[in-house]
Amino acid sequence: MATITQNIQQVRDRIAAACASAQRDVQSVTLLAVSKTFGAAAVREALAAGQHRFGENYVQEALQKMTALADVRSQIEWHLIGPLQSNKTKAVAEHFDWVHSVDRLKIAQRLSEQRPAHLPPLQVCLQVNISGEASKSGLPPAEVGALARQVAALPRLRLRGLMAIPEPSDDPQAQRRPHRALRELLAGLRAQGLALDTLSMGMSADLEAAIAEGATIVRVGTAIFGPR
């Protein structure tokens, strides 16, 4: 069975190949290792392999890992990629570096108010329900522009871009369509003057399609840590 270190190398090779195919600089794509349900030891192994950015879905689980990894906090960038309830915003504002799943003004306002002054602004993305699935979190595309302008004006946040979890598909062309729609949405916001640079899209099964459509962060869990 492959180790986490070997898996990370395989994923990095996939990213490099996808970037070459799309004629993109490999440095333009950031690998986010999704460590949800895997313990601090797995994160340490990935860190030793040169992986510094980790995505978590559940706030309580992430906080326990952060405590266990407090000795290497300066080497880790923590990203919240799961849904965020308003009763958890304080812990997130105090402990995370990024939040990918902002989809309501109330959540963004609370994060801004609760971000400690000694920390840099919290980096945030708006989550878009790009495939229109009833079961998925995120804003309808039509509402993204209004919220983006409101969030961009908040003082302790820095709006970086958009995130989506498209409906799964085995067909590469079908995989590309929602990623393309998210890219076009970001381009529209940039044309309106918002300084955005991040497309958080693509996971273990579809990272090639996402990179072909402009992903700047790919969120990979299973291909690094194994099945959950």
C-alpha cells in the first residue's frame, strides 16, 4: 500500500501533467490536502513530505488537530472547506487562515467582527452551488455578485475568489462544464473591479478537468490519505 508521502508525489505529478496539458505554470495551482477524518499523525506525515496546506470540513475535529499540532502551527496553513454555522464563527475566525465556504452575509460579518486584530485578514472564498443541487451548500450563481461586493467591503476579511463542489461525473467533458461556469463567474466579478485571484475547485476524481478550466486550488483528500 502506498504511503501518504508517495500519494502526495503522485498527486503532484497529476497536477504537473494537467498544467502541462493546459499550458499553465505548475506554480499557479496550489494543492490543498483534505485531512478530514484523518488524525494529527497523518497530517504530520504529509507535512514531512512538504505539504503545508490542509483543508478541514468539521470545526471541532480541526480544533483538536490544531491542538495536537501546535508545535508546527507556523508551518501549516489551515483552510475550512465545510459548511459553517454561525455558532462556530468565533473559533474559525481565531484559528483558521482561510474559509472557502462563505455563503451568507451574516457568516461573513461575524468572521470579520471576530477575527483577532493581531492576525492577518482572514482569506475567504464564496461557495457557489454551481450545479444547482438541492443537497449542496452554496449560493445560486445569480446571487454571487451582490454578496461578493458586501464581503469585499468587510474590514478583517480578504475576499479571494470562489469555491464550488460540482455534481460528480465520470465524463471529462461533463466534469469541465461546471468548472467553466465558475471560472466565467469569477471573470465577471473581476470585470466589475473586484480584485479576485482564487478558484477553489477540483478534487481527487476531477482535478484535471478543474485545472483545464483555471483552478488555482485543488482540494484532494482520498488520493492522498486513502478512502474514508
